[in-house]
Amino acid sequence: MAALVKRVGWATRPLLPVVQASDLDARRWVRALRRSPVKVLFPSDEVVERKLDRGKQPQKAAAEAGPREQRQKQQIQGPASQTPSTWEESGLRYDKAFPGDKRLSSVMTIVKSRPFREKQGKILLEGRRLIADALKAGAVPKVFFFSRLEYIKELPIEKLKGVSLIKVKFEDIKDWSDLVTPQGIMGIFAKPDHVKMTYPETQLRHTLPISLICDNLRDPGNLGTILRSAAGAGCSKVLLTKGCVDAWEPKVLRAGMGAHFQVPIINNLDWEAVPDHLPADTRVYVADNCGLYVQAQAQRSNKASDYGWVRDHRPLKFHEYEEEDLESGASQDWLPELEVQSYDSDWTEAPAAVVIGGETHGVSLESLQLAESTGGGRLLIPIVPGVDSLNSAMAASILLFEGKRQLRVRVERLSRDRH
């Protein structure tokens, strides 16, 4: 009997949990608080209607909308700009370098060595501004190494098609960077050809009939500063003879601040080929910044090495002439005779080319011969006695901007005469 009572008691138990009335009331109140009433009735029989915001839609209607309506809505709104999906839809892809990846180190070994750089025909550009200037001028990129994707997205998409994009750690870029504060992006470009480059229109409009010839400049900082001054003055071109530091060396690029993509640069020329890159009626002038004191000493000496503006290293044929002339007392006859004129005298009547020599070795004899054959001369920058010489970059800046001043004065004079 007891067992039967237990069975009946178990059978009378409810199969579902009993919900208390208080719980139902609480849930109703919660749902009521979540609702947005259409009308509000006040005890004074006043009725206030609420208007839904245009930008907001009921959640129920949004949930009931089918996939087709949602797709149409997305097409009307359009895809979000500057998102990874949009960037990838343009056809661009990038690789992520994993630990042990040697691509960055192998490329850096090539572009940081001048023999390998000239053999492979590649250069290294670092920094977003320099890379942007190169792309704008028409330089051809090959590989980009970057630490953050947003650095690549800042570049024109049409310029990145067919370029290898490799994402690396910032520490790897820092190890190979020459900058004090690396910017997180490096670009490997094909060595630019001045014939195929597109220089800024403003630069072309202000180009002057003045060329610059760099003779045995070996300091990267000086050459970069000279290129920057040449671009600022409006030089038509810059010629670099053999013996100069490579114009596309990273240190020169850093000192040039984008001047490489504003003025044509012709690198590694023999002196025999220099006239081919100058207008037919160009007069060549040699910068002489050693001062009157050194010149006075040179006039009392018969040795060419006493001339501070002549390189001590001379070809063998000049050594032979000097040894033969020492016996006759005319050892300076082999030295070209050039007229000396002040740097602020008028020397821009015809297209001009200015030769700037290195601080250590000075200008070469080939430059003096070229100046003599073109009817040029020596441009003297007077300095205080006792001072050795001016910096090569400073001397170049003085002469280039002086030539620009002379041309401006000539144009103003002609304008006044016409009126």
C-alpha cells in the first residue's frame, strides 16, 4: 500500500516547472520598458504621438527582411572605402614574412653595395615621401617591404600592380634602415633613367640654361646637398663624372630630399662624353674657391700641385710633359690658361655649365681643358685670407643661385626695354 501511494504521488508531480505569477509580471514589465510606444495617454486625456527616427527601423522589420532585400541595401550603400576588402578587390595581394625569411636581407645586401647595385640595376628608397616622389616621377617599383598595411594603402593603387608586397616586422626594417627613425617602409626600384622620367611641371617651367658638372665628388652628404641646391636653383641637368660617389647611394638619396626626382641626373660619365650632354654653344666654367692668397702663392711657383684648384693626380702624359719642361723652366705650360673672373660678373650670356670639384682632390685637368675649349673660365669666390676653401656644396649653391640672379636681372632688363 505504501508503495502504491508513492507511485501515485510521483505521478501527480508536474512535468514542467511552475512559473509564479510574480515572475510573469516582472517579465511583462521588462518587455514594456523595452517597447517604444506609439502614443502616450495622460490622465488629462492629452495624447502625444511619437515619431520614429528616419535612420532607425524596427528590429522586427529588419529581422523579417530577406537576404535579397539586405543585399540590395548593401549595394545601394556601396562598399566601405579604405578597407582591406576593397584594397584586395583591386587585385593586390601581399605576403607575410615568417621567422627565417631571407628575402629582406638578400635584397638589402644587393642594393647597399655599389657593384651589385650597378649590376642588378636596382636602388633602395626608404620613407613614404621619397617613395611617393619616385612613383610620381615614373620610377618603376619592384618590391616593397612594410611593417603596417596602411603604409602601402597610402600609395597609388595603379602604381602597385605587379609589385611584390611583403609585410615584415618593424624590427627587421630597423635593422637594415639607415634612418635614425625608420618609417616602416622600404622600396626596391629599378634604377631610374632620366630619359624616361616625368619631372614636375613647376620644375620644368623654371628650368634655367645652366648645367652642373660634378668632378670627383666623393662625399655622399655633399653630393646630396648639391643635388638639392641644383633642383632648387632650376638646373637643367646634373652630370657626374667617373670618380664621383654614386648618386643613388642611400646616403646621397637621404641628403637629396627628393631632388633625384626633380632634376635629370646622368651618372658615371667619361670626360670625352660630357660635351655630348651639353648644348652646342655651352661655355664651361670651373669653380675656384681657394681664394686670392692661394692664387698669389701659385703664381710664384712653377708646380701645378701648388694650385689648390687642380687635382694632384694627373695623367701620365702630363707627367711626361712636366718632366720634359722642368729642364727648360716651363713646367706650367701644360696647364690650360683660363681667364679668372669674379663669380658675380656676368657669365650667363650663353648657356653655361659649372664644374664643382671635390674638396680633397679639387677639379681635374680634363675639366680645365674643357673650359678652355669652350671659351669659359674660372669663377673666383673670394674668401678671407687664411681660410682654406669653401665647402663644395656651399660653393655650388653660391654659383648656381648667382647664375639664377643674373638671368632674372637680364629678363627684367629686357622687359623694361620693350616697354
